[in-house]
Amino acid sequence: MKDEIERAIEEIRPVLRADGGDIELVDVTEDGVVKIRLKGACAGCPFSMITIRYNVERYLRYKVPQIKEVIVV
């Protein structure tokens, strides 16, 4: 599952980089929780949680249905 998530992150990474941000996969738990770290402009952006919930999490769950939740660490 981790490989699938990494591939999906690579697919959405250009969108975040276009706004000066980036994303890093930190961990994937056995129960389907994906832990990510925001970098660059995304790290301090007041809209980052909206981006995570409505863009990143939605896309990752579409690509890897086993994902239960995406959290920022």
C-alpha cells in the first residue's frame, strides 16, 4: 500500500509545487492512516487543512481506497 500512496503523492505533487509548497510521506500505519508533512509555502499556509482534506486526502483515497485518514505531522 505504501508504494501506491507514494505514486499517488508524486501525481499530486506538481499541483502543490505550483504554489511553492510540497508534501512528504512520513508513514503509513497498518490501519490505513497516512501521515504526511507539508513543506515550503504549504507548511505555513492558513488554507493548508482545506488543501489536505479536499484535495490530497480525496485523491489519495480515490487512488488507494484502503486509506482511512490523512493527517499532518
